Amino acid sequence: MEWLNAIVQGTLLGGLYALFAAGLSLIFGVMRLVNIAHGDLIVLAAYLGLTVTTATGMHPMAALVIVVPTMALIGYALQRGLLNQTLGDDILPPLLVTFGLSVIIQNGLLEVYTADPQTLNAGALETASVAVGGVAIGILPLLTFAIAIAVIWGLQWTFYHTALGRAFRAVSDNQDIAQLMGLNRRHIFGLAMALALGVTAIAGILLGIRTSFDPSIGGGRLIFGFEAVIIGGLGNLWGTLVGGVILGVAQTIGAKIDPGWQLLAGHIAFLVILAVRPNGLFPRISG
Amino acid sequence: MPDPILQTRGLNSFYGDFQALYEVELDVGEGEVLAIIGANGAGKTTLMRSITGLLTNGPGQIHYRGQDISRLRADEVAELGLAMVPEGRQLFPSLSVKENLMIGAQVGRKGPWDLKAVYDLFPILEERKDQASTSLSGGQQQMVAIGRALMANPDLILFDEVSLGLAPIIIKDIYEALPGIIGEGMSAIIVEQDINKALSVSSRVYCLQEGRVSLERASDTVSREDISRAYFGIE
């Protein structure tokens, strides 16, 4: 039963990792940009949630109404003002610039919020649970997992059933020809980053309710997101969810064996899958 | 000649330090079909890329309906009513046939061309509308590329090497469909290696040679010798 418990908790934790990863995957899919600052943007969203909840007394989940559009705006401005200039045939400039951005965000947060660990106070939601067959399942992890599924379904639907999604895919396929069709790639990239950071905002708030956070934890979230994307296969959002679940389960099982093994077990699972299936479990079938 | 819809004046185009076009002067009349011929590397595709805004040009070198479009981005040029069927078709592999067509309508221009009109022109595309564009034959892909450009309801349409890599029977079909396509008051530039095909559908012909215009003549009066000379530079 304890093992079953570990697997269930790990699966639900995977939902959070999938949310970390979804924005990363979307940005890479549309514009081949690897965003090193992604983890720090998640933490930034958590801090924005903190500011909103302390200033207004709102519940952190209600604060999403403000934090999601704010992060989306930041995303659009960041893409149009900075990241578009780094995109080109060379893959190095975006890596360097987003690495620099990561450092700037971390230090900015340190200046504004200090290094003290913070949490978002979600009241009863933090501890509520339901017992299913002897396993206590937290409402928050369950909600997180449900949100992850909803977000990925929503992104998938946007990609395959809307004009915006069509534009994303067209620009991803061939930037020049998409431009000929009247799509301004700089604007489309801005919208993609806005969408990605909107998802990041959700991930950041859920992270902040689940655990304490401080300005330095972004790097770790980035790694989890990366691992979920790579395990699932680049460009496949449902694969990303599976990747998150595998990572989460590996971590909780590792922690079950020895509490010190939690992170290590996740990384080992990632390395094993990378060794056996270098393209991930469900790589996108390219045309 | 009727009023020009498109004019280039002293057009110089570059790929980095390499100059591909030299002082190109070209006029397309309203409703006119123009052919551009020339050997490989003569600058035909470069000229198309300059006109559509995929290459950055110097100011004042390209005018569309009197407006200087030389510095506009490709999407801004497209909104003015200029569409291209690119060389090698260049469909979007992630998009279905129907989605490829719909992306052409993204510029939001009104006119006779919509999905139904394209399906009427190329009925096979309606049968295949939900397939991946990459699963089609070369000729069918070319139909999608033409349909995609038409969906923008352009006033000037550019065909860049539509016959390249296609079977002769398919080329014949496409050229038979062309007058019906262009007939609706549209102007067109047809870039073609097949000189006879180019002359048969156009009213005037330009020949490019090493980035310069080497010939400009009415298509029905141009002689074989004129073309050979312009094409190869043999006196």
C-alpha cells in the first residue's frame, strides 16, 4: 500500500512538472527557442501571486485572474522587445540571452522580496484530502493534475483547431512562407510567448501553494521541465504530461527507498530513457 | 500599356555581400500577364523574393500601385494584394490540405476566391482536404500552392517555377487552368524555365541574365534568336 501511495503521489506530482514543461515545449515547438529563464519565470509568477494575495487578500487560485494575464503581457513584451532579436540561424544567442535573463530575474526577485522563503496561503486547500481505497489523495495535487490535463488539452485544441494554432504551426514549419501569407512572425512569436507564460503563471501559483519558494529555486524547476519535455518527446504535449508523470513517480519511489534519493532517482530515470530512447517516448512524427 | 500595377526602378538585390540583381527595371500593367525567363542563377527567384518583401531592398526601388513597397515586410506586402506561389511549392507540412488553403486567406482580403472556389477549380483537393499536405503527389501539391495563393484574393500573383519537378502531363493541366485563374482581372508574373510555356500564356516577356534584364519584348513578336541571345549572352 505504501508503494501504491508513492506511485499515486508521484503521478499527481507529475501534473505539476507537466505544467512546468508545457510552456517550455510550446516555445521550443513554435520558434526553436530554448528558454533558460523558464524556471525563473515560474518563480516570478509565484512572487506575483504573493504580491497580489497579500495586497488584496485574494485566494491564490483567484489571483490567477490577475497573474495569468500579467505574465502573458510580460511574455509578449519580452518576445517583441528582446527575444525576437536573438532568433536566427544561430542557436547560441537565445541561450545566452535567456541565461542572462535568468540571472537578472533571480537578482531582481532577491532585491524586491529578499531571500526569505515564502509560501502562498491557500487555507484549507493545502491540507484537504480524500481517502480512496486506503490511499489519502490530497485535493491540491489532484486539482493540479486536473489543471495540467485541462491546460494541455486546451493547448492541444488551440494548436489544432484555431486560426492562432494554425499560424503557430505554419510559422514553425517555414517562417518565410508564413510571412508571405500575411503572418508577421514577430507578432506570432509574441503571442506564443504570451501563451507560454500564461501557462507558466498557473504553474507558478500551484508551485507556490504546494511548497515554499525563494528566488533561487528557478533552476531546479527548469531542469524538471526540461526532463519532462525530453522524456515525453519534443513537440508532443501529451507526451510531456507522460514525461512529467514518469519523473514524478521516479522521484517519489526514490524517496520511498531513501529520502535522499528523491532527486537522484528522477534524474536517473531521465538518463535511462534518454539512453534507450534518445528522441523521447513519443517524438512528434515529422512530415 | 495600361497603368502599371507594379514597377521596379533601379532594383539592386543582395544576399549579404553578393549582388544578385543589377538595376532591374520592370513594369507590370494592370491585368497583364508577364513572363520572366532566364537560366538558373539569373536572378529570377531573387527578383520574386525582392518584390514580395522576403529580401530587404533599398528605398524607392519597388512601387505597387504608386506606393513604395521596397521597405515593407512580406506580410505587409501580402496585405496589399500581392501573393506568390513559391518555387518548390513549399507547403506547410504540419498543416492539412484544407489548413494550407485557409492560411492563404489569413490576410483577410475579400474577393471571389474562397475554399469553395478553389475546390471547384481543383476538385481533387476537396477529396484530400483532411490529408497531410505531404501525402499528396507533386502535381496536387502544386494545386494546393496555387490555391493557397488565390485564397488571399490577390491583385497580382507571382508564379515561381510552377512546372519545376512535375510530370509534363501535370504541367499541361496546370497551364490549361492558368488563364481561368488569371482571367478574373488579376495581374500575374510567371517565372518559368520552359520558354514555350511562358510565351504561350503571357503578353510580354522579360529575360534575365546574370542579374540584369537582357530582353523585354511582346511575347508574340519575340524571336527564337532574340531569346537565345538574351538567355545565354551569345552574340
